[in-house]
Amino acid sequence: MAEQEKQSTVEWTETAETQFFEVLEYWTERNGSTAYAEKLSNAVWNRTEFLSKNPLASIETDFPDTRKAAMGHYSILY
């Protein structure tokens, strides 16, 4: 039987959550539509799901035990 991959839980800091919702609000107001905000939200959701299953998939940073996953103009630090 194949060994199951260990999945981590994604926990957002209050600051990260606030900034994320501000970005979504910005794009909604700028575009007059939620279409891009929804696309961005889905992309972030998919990336965090991937990272929870593959925590070593992104590059290390200068901060101890911290990695960075690039997403175009945005990055996810975890």
C-alpha cells in the first residue's frame, strides 16, 4: 500500500486575511464586477490546497522556517 502524503493545515494570520480581502475588494471596485476577484480567490485557494499537501514545493526565504510561493504579482508566505 502506498504511503499517504502528510497534509498540513493552512492557517491565515489576521493580517494576511485582511490584506487578501482588501485586494479582492480593490479588484471588485476597480472592475465593477466580482469576476476577477473570484478568479483570484480560486487561484489562491487552489495554491494553498497544493501547498498544504506539498509544503516543500516553494522556495525558502531568509526568514526561519518560511517559504514563498509566487503567484504572478502576489506571493504566499508560509
